[in-house]
Amino acid sequence: MRVGWAFLQTFTTQVFQSVASILTGVLIARALGPTGQGFYAVFAAAIGLGVVAASVGQFEGNVLTSASREGAGRILLVRSIILCILTGLMLVGTIPVWTRAVPGVMRWMAPFFICVLALEVFASLIRGINLGQHHIVAYNLTMLLQRFCYLIAVGGLGRRRSLGAVWLRAGVGHSRAGCGRGQPSFFR
């Protein structure tokens, strides 16, 4: 049995992605503590669900279209950019509606959520184009780059200890506001 280069490259990329994801999880756990991990879990689940909903089947469409037509990559790239921008604009326009369903301690994250979701939609659509055109190297690098960007962002914020402080100040601190001392714990 002959193992191809694309298989070995994808396998190696998956191993590195797993390591990056595990390290990111450890950093999040260390920086946020139990309360912050719950906030992060809700945030990550909302991003995952949002990507599926916002991409409206375009990932699969990009794979099929770019596989069947040689020059479709550029057109699909423009469509992906437009969908990314529309996702961001739609979320910005509906902030008053969807933030009502979000607990008050997490509402401060709305701008961050919008940026991450729009970029995740774009990354997903780019991966679909690469997969359809059999650009396995580009597909794998996109996946790997995404994981390492998360690792660097979380590690950088966690190293400065601002990640835990931001989550706790914005979340737990505001939830204790008005507990009889007249000033939210955020300012103490």
C-alpha cells in the first residue's frame, strides 16, 4: 500500500492542530477558571452554530463549484468576501434583538463575537474553495493557521493575565453590581 504525500501532510497537520487546540484549552482553563470556562464554552458553541447558519450551505457549494469549474475560484472568493461582510453587517444591525437572549454578563462581548463570527465564516468558505480545487496544502495551512492564531491570541492575553481579568471584571464584576455598596465590583 502506498501512502500519498497529501495523506501524510494532512495527518501531520491534524496532529499539530490537535496539539494547538489542547494547548489553547489548557491556557483558557488556567486563565479563566471555572466561571470563565463556561462563558468561553457558550461563546465557542455560538460561533460554531453561527458559522453553520451564516454560511447557508456555501461551504459545500464552494467545494462543488470550484471542483467542477477551473476558473471559479476568484468568483467564489468574491462571493465569500461579500457573505462575510453581510454576516457582519447583519449581526451589527440586529444587536438589540439577539443580545436580549444573551446573559447580561456576556453582552459586552458582542463586538468581539461579530468579528470572530464573520472571520470564521470567511475562513470556512476559503477552505471550501481550496478543498474543491484540490489545493490540499492551502487547505491544511488555513486550518493550521487558524488554530495557531487562536493559540497565540489566547496565550498572549492569558500571559498578560488580562484574559482572566477581562472575563471576570466584565462578567462576574457586573453581575454583582448594585449589591448594596453603591458601586460595581468592576471599579473596586
